[in-house]
Amino acid sequence: MANVAVRSKGCSTCRRRRVKCDQHRPICMRCQKLDLACDGPRDFNFVVGKIVTSRRKQSSTTKPARPPQKRVDDHVQVYQSLTPKMTDVGTYICYTQKHLSTRGLFNLAMQDVSLGDLDALSTSPSSGRLFQKTALTFVLIFFGTQNKHSDIAAWGYTMYGKALEQLNQDLSEPGSCTRDEVIVSVVTLTLMECLAPTGAKHYLQHMLGLERLLELRGPGLYHSPHSLRIYKSIRHMILFASLRTGSPSILAKPEWKTFYRAECKDESEIIEQQLMEFLADCTVLMAERNALFTDTQRDNHLQQQRSDDIKLRALACLSSLDLWRRRWACDIRNTYLVTSAASFRQHPGPSWLHDLPSSLTLFEFLDDSAAPALMFHSSVLVYILRVLASLTPECTSDAMQQTFDHDLSQEPVSPDDLWTYTKEQFKAAEILAAWEVMRCLLYFMARRPDYLASQRSLLQLALTTIWTIHDETPEGLWMTQFLHTECSALIPKGLLLVDKYGHR
């Protein structure tokens, strides 16, 4: 028995004061009398002695010692224990997140799910919560279809059936249909049908169901910050579905407008919400117009009154949108320059810049944030003009020629003048608005391609808006070809299928 380094076994306080410690336990009496902090005397360390055989004596039978060898297996085992293991499900999740916006719906929804939950669910499909099943369904089908792994996709379709089964069960229970988990699960399945559709009409069916759930829930119930971010992200999807089905959106109701306005955090969100409201009002106008055209009980006088009423409200919406545009343009940050194709090509960019028609004019923005707002505004303008064109009779070719010299987005027009516009004039104005959308898109693709991911929802809405524009000019033919060759990858497969059932 020995004290290591033959040091005093007294407490640290006595040793620091250089006085003899009585080594009383648990604390020494000296420190206790002086009311000093004491950690007690040090413990003894026991050293086990071992007699080492003399190296001078070598037995004749003793083999020469081998040089020490590293045990590779031990190193590999230690390395593997320290390296995080990536399961197959983890790979599918990472792949899906890589191909979607970091601020997108999927990543927002996945914040409440752990990899361990999905990994356990993959081995026991009958267990797990509803959203865990829908999330696993999404990543399996998306990864499987994108990479042509039919076995993984089939696994995802099996999970899809189990997710729908539990979803229907939850929807049948009173009060369950308005839970956040149910709504977020429907959002996830809708997003999956957008990116990896399982049927032509499934996306719209999910969207209509989602809108119905939101209507049942109402804006008055409590929304967590997490669910609120998701609800704000699905506005484009809700409006897209309403525009394609010709049904009025719940976002046009005053209570929903008030709800979303109150949740705007900065000026950019206020601008976005204002344009959302214009587009939501447009869905109401389109629904009333469709009902007018499908009414079999035709009373010419009554039909004309209804048509005039819809047209008046559409013109009022157009005037309000024009006023919004003028206020927006007063901000110097929203300044943009109209430049020629030759000047636009001077900056380095993608190869298609060299194919721009020489007569084409493009936009250069002082602030990148102005481009999304202008693109959204012009997309809304296209839909309003389509409603007006459908409610306006044909005209002569002379009147049509007058409109091509007039830009509704640039020059003020009085309501009386707009009332006298003909169908061809509104169609010409629609083409001009579509070109504004196109110029904003070209700016994104040439100058800020990194914006494409963060503005995915807006780009999809804008592209599907101008996808069917019929402009027979050389520039218009170039635009049609460009959209199909360079922009088709920006539109998800589900939205392309939906357009077969769209309402113009």
C-alpha cells in the first residue's frame, strides 16, 4: 500500500493553507471549526506489484517476439460504432428533401417527425400515427418513381392504402377531421399527388377535400405557429385547385382574408396576401360565370342582367388591381428597366440566352424581391381578363387592332372605356399580361436561378397560367416553344395532368 507520489492525504483546503490536516472524515475538524469549505481527506490508491521476468534469460524454445500488429477489425468496429447509420428510409427522406425547397411544405411538415418513428413504421406498417404513414408514403413513392425502383414504389403504394384507411377512419370520427394532424396529412398526400401523381384527378380531389377540412375548422380555432406556417404555404395550391375546378375558394370569404392579414409579418407578406385576395375574388367570378353558362333555364333578359353584374364586379376588381399596381410602382425598390435582348445577353447566363428573338424586350430589376410580386400581379391580371373576355361579345378586326397598341398594365383606363372593350381587346390585353409573367420568369432563370426553388409555388401558378396562351406572333411562337423545352421541368407532373380538366 502506498500513496501515489507520497503526497499528503490531507484535504485540499489544509494543503492550500499549509497546515496539518487531522484527516477526519467526512470533513476535517479544523475546517469545520473555521467554517471553511472542505472536500475531505484524499483516498488511498492501491498499487498492485508484479514481478517481471528477467529479459536476460532466453529459453531455447522461446520463439522470437513478433512485431506488434494493429488489429484492423477493432479499428473498423470502433469507426462503425461512431459513424451514424443511415437507414434506407433515411436515404429516401434525404433524397426528397434535397429535391424540394428547404422552406417548402414537406420540410415544414416533417419537423414533427423523427427518423426513428418512420424506420419503426417501415417494419410494422400497422402501427404509427396518421401523419407518420402519410410521410412514409410520400418519400417511398417519390423516391421509387423518380429513380425507377418499382419495388420501393410498390411499397409506397401499400403504405398509401394503409394511410387512406386510417385517414377515412379519422374523418368519420366527430371532431377528428379538424385536428392539425389530419389536415397536415391531407396536405402531404396532396403534395405527393402533385409531384408523383397516382391518377389524373387525384390532386384535385385531395385539394377539394383539404379546402373542405379548412372550411369545417374555420379560421377562429387556435393554430399553432407550426400549423400556421403550413396553412400559409398552401394558399397557392388552394387557389390553383379552385381556378381549375371553377369553384369559389374559401379564401375569398371575409373571415379568411382577415385571418391571413393578421398573420402577415412583414411588407412582402402583406403584398403577397393582397394579391392572394385578388385571385381569390377571381375564383368567385369564374364560378358565377360558369354557372351562368351552364344554366339551362335561359331567360335572355335575366341572363344579360347576371352577365352584366359579373362583368361590373370583374371590372371593379381590375380597377382595384390597377390601383394596387400604381401604389406598388411608387416604391423605388420595385423599379425595373426594360432592356433589349442584345443588352440582356451581355451578362453570362444559360445557353438559351443566345436564342432570344432580337425584337424581344426583357426586364432588369433593381431589387430581386420585386420580380415575384410583379409575376404574381400579372398572373392575377391574366385571370381577370379571361373572365372579362368570356363575358364580352366579338368585335371587328379594327377594334382588335386598336388594343395591341394599348397596354392595360401600363396605361390608366377608365371604367367606361373598359366597358366598351370587346372580346378581342381583352384577349390582346391578356397576351400583354402573359408576356409580363414571361419576362419575370426569364429574369429568374437567367439572373437568379437560385430563386426558382424558394418561389416554387408561385412559379407553378404563373407557368400554368400562361401555358395555354395563344400568341401567333414570332415572339409568341418562341415563347410557346421555350415553355415546352425549358420550363416543362418546373411544372410538376400532377399539375400538367390537372390542366387537362382545367377551366379557361
